[in-house]
Amino acid sequence: MSAVNDTQTEFAVLLLTGIPGHEDAHLWISIPFSFMYTISIVGNAVIMFFIKTDPSLHEPMYIFLSMLALTDLGVSIATVPTILGVFLFNSREISFNVCLAQLFFIHSLSFIESSVLLSMAFDRFIAICNPLRYASILTLPRIGKMGLVFVVRGVVVAFPLPLLLKWYRYCRANVLSHCYCLNQDVMKLACSDITVSSIYGLFLAISTFGLDSLLIFLSYVKIFKTVLSIASRKESLRALNTCVSHLCAVLLYYTPMFGLSVLHRFGNSSFHLLQILLGYVYLLVPPLMNPIIYSVKSTHLRARIMRAFVK
């Protein structure tokens, strides 16, 4: 395959990678992947449908949940063509421009999801620490503006990533580490000076994921202090129970994401398989598990879904 040259970077073809050493089993691996994608897409679409159509679910917590479901749905749609294409049809080739478009959507949706998780932590913080002002602070117009800010933030901060990659000269082997395109992965193929991209990527990681996770942590520190000050043990457990779903979503999202970022920047060849597996966990598990967790833990949402199936 041709590598990227100085003047025709748009004609380059990159090669995606499944699981090295297990190419014979790719067809069998595609079965659970297809199953996971089906559950992710259907589950998030069902949650969005019920929240939209049921007026009793038009509350801040469920509106933020619908934003999370929409973001997870976008991540699944952005990655399913290349991942299943590799495992089902051994379709490894991807044009350079399509790769840049995919990494833009993956990274922008990741930034948006991080913002949504932060807003859900803020929702729990207000509900537990200042319940009397909950309805006046989290009004529907204000939540709509927050959602717009999340989208603008994700698009603006991710937009320079493909532009910077477009300017580089590529002369190394055009084989990526995953079945999809990431900024760190494509950047390693360049033989130009990638200092600007590296610094900007590190700045983004700290100013978005790092800041969001820190604010989420501080929110829960305050929440736990408030809950521990409640005299009734039953009320304390009841308050904490409303945070379990969000805590699971935060752990499912940030743990593999931080692990993948560290391995891409500081890992060596001995961690290559772990890097690949974390990449699949990062993109497949949160969209799969979030609708399941919230459907089980949210009483009102679970009741609405069960009423629909009973009918």
C-alpha cells in the first residue's frame, strides 16, 4: 500500500488491524461484537424513545441520561462500519480522509460524553446537597443550553486534530493499531515533527478529561460528606443509591480511556495486545452497559420499559 507523501496525503490508504495473531478467529470474534453493537444501538435508542415520549421522565436526570444515550449511539455508529468490516469481511483498507473523519467524530463524541458525565455529577450534587433549589437551578432551558455548550466544546476542541494530521508527511508503515482511527495512532505514522500535535493532545487530555474527572471527584467528595451527615442510615443509603448508576458510568468510561491514553503515549511493544483490548473496551463497553445499568437502577425508567413490554 502506498504511504502518504508530501503533496497527496488524501490519496493514502491506511490498514486497520484486528487482533494480531488471531486472524483465523476473526469471524467468530465478530459474533459477540455484532451482538454487543446490536444491544448498544437498540438499548440507547429505546432509552431515548421512552424519555422523549413519557412526560413523567422529563426531569433533569433523565434528560442528561438521554444526552448520554445519544452520545453513546453516535460512538457506536461511528465505529461499527470499520470494526465489523475487519472482523466480518477482512476489509482492512481505509482512505486517509475517511480515517481523519472517523477520528474527528470519535474524539469529539468522547469530549461530549465527558461533559455529559460531568453534568450528571452536577445533577446529583444539586439533588443531594441543595435539594430545595434543584428545580430552580436545573430548568429545561438551562439544560438545553448546557447540551449546546457540550456539543460546541466537543467539536471545537477536536477540530484541529485532523487538520494537524493533514499537514504532516507520512513515510512509515501505514498500519494502524486498531480497527478504527485515533489521533495518537495516526500521529505515530508521521515522519514530520509532531511536537505540535503531541502538545495539543496532551493539553486536550488535561483540560477536558482531566478537568472533568477532577470536578466529578470533587462533586462526589461533597456528596459523600453531605450523605454522611444525615442521621438516618436509611436515608443515607437511599441518597447514595441514586448515584450508583452514574458512578458505574464514570468508571466504565474513564478507566479504559485513561489506560489507553497512557499506553499510547508511554507503552512499548510488550503492551500491544493490552492496548488493543483496552481500545475495544473503551469504545464498546460504555455504550453497551450504560443503558443496562440505568434501566436496572432507575425505578421510573425500569417501570416505563416494563409497562411497554407488558402491553
